[in-house]
Amino acid sequence: MMSFSRLLLAAIVACATLAASGAGAQAWPEKPIKFIVPAPAGSSLDVLARIIGDKLKDRLGQPIVVDDRPGAGGTLATDLVAKSPPDGYTMVISFNGPLSFGPHLYSKLPYDPQKDLAPVIITSSQPNVLAINAALPIHSVKELVAYAKANPGKLNYASVGNGSSSHLTMELLKSEAGIDIVHVPFNGSPPAVTATIQGETQMMFAVMPPLQAQIQAGKLRALAVTTGKRFALSPEIPTIAEAGYPGFEALAWNGVLVTAATPASIVQRLNTEINAILKDPEVKSKLNAQGFELIGGTPEDFARLIKSDSDKWAPVIAKTGARID
């Protein structure tokens, strides 16, 4: 039999191990955190991640390293985080393309958005803006539809990537309006906007931040937004619904996620800190000025959004026939 002294020693060692484990969990983070962005530098997601990351480093006491990984409509970056170690040191700011549209666009995704990722927080929601090359003699959605019908297959539209909200919103408009416009996908908003300015493509749907300067410079013209009612941050722009397509709504949202097995305490800490950042007056002012409507909320709120948007867009994607592979 084990002596009393040996039992006591074993108990002390066990307690010390548990204490060290608890201290280690409480000490998170102990090193820099990688913040993956599924879009190129200068894109709206990159801007959002850098503003959040700059504040988060102060709140967590560790550097937040933004790592832009554009490609495959955001699925490459999202998959990278889904397969990362569950230690809270790798997170992604993903969006509805890889999270809600992907399962209906690809025959097989390398990850399951609702099983392999842990939602942390919804960061923002924005309407898409329908913008055209300002040289076109078009000033409304009705004029655009008429012009497209008179020139079937001769117009091109840019998107920020296959399977993005930018892509599917135009496919929905094409289906609703009965028009034929050719899709030209790009890796992110900067090259898509450049192509539309230069006339390689004639139009695009995108969130306001990458479009705003070009609209103000007169190189692009904003025709409509995709909210059900006029967007509070851009009330001068009419909606697609007002142009004769009632019920037309297509929002671009994004949020922070980590891999599914990440400890709940880390998920909750990130949620608490980012919620506080989204309420920071300086952050709100900067991001509102660029067209971001900040959301926040619980991890459960984000999980419900991913599922509900997936359920909403599944029949739309099937109707439009949009596929990536």
C-alpha cells in the first residue's frame, strides 16, 4: 500500500498541476494573435480588421498580426482557421460567402461552417451598393435594366470573388430582372473597383468603403443599395426594391471566428473585448464614416445568423443556378 506521505505528495503534485493549468488558461494570451483576413490589403475587411486589431492589442496586451489571405471566395482563409490549433491564437474575420453561401455553391467545402468553427461575434452589416462606370449613360436601376436588355451578353460585372455577396447579389438581380450580364470575379474589392473604373467591367455590387472615394471623384455612379429600406448611413441612395423589385434585400455581413474546439473562456473573452471595441466612440466614428454599421452581440447571435442566412440563400442560389465548381 502507498504510504500516507506518498499519498500526500501525490495530492500536492496533482493540486500544483491543476493550479498551473488554471493559471495558464487565465494567462491567455501569452503571445501574438494572428488575425486572418480573407481579402487583400486595402479591402473593406482588411480596414475593419486593422481597426479592431489595433484596439484589441491594447485590451489583450499582445500584438494582433493581420494576415491577408485572399482567394477562393474567402474559403481558403476560413478553412485555414477551421484547421488551426484550438488555442485562441488564430482567428479570422469571415463573411457570408464562406460561411452561409459556400455550402450551396461548392460540391464539397473542406470545412463545415456550422461545425468546424466557433463564432465569436458579428462585427458589422452593410448593404451592397450597385455602382456603374460613370461614363455609361445610365442614372437608375430601371435605365440599367433597359440598357442591359438592349445589349444582352455585352456587359460585364465585377465581383469581389466567386461566392461572395457581391457575386450573388448581382446574380439575384439578373434573375429578378431577366437580364444577361457576364460575371468577372476578382480577388477582393481593390482590383474589382479598378476594373470597373477602367471599363474592363461596367458595374459591380460591393459594400460602400471601397467605392466611396471613386463615387465622390465622379468615376463611379451609385444607383442603388440592397437594404429593404434606405440605408441610414447613405439615405440619398434609393433601394433596389424602389426600382420595382419589392422584397429585394442582400446584406453583406462579417464577423470573427476561431476553430471549433477553442475553450469557451477564450471565445467569451474575445467576445467581451470586441463588443467593447465596437462601442468605442472613436471606432464607431471611423467605421460609420466608411459605411460600416456596427453590430456586436453574443456568439450565439452570430451562430444563428450564419444558419438563418444559409437557409435563406439556399433556394436563391438554386434558382439562379450559381455554382463555383
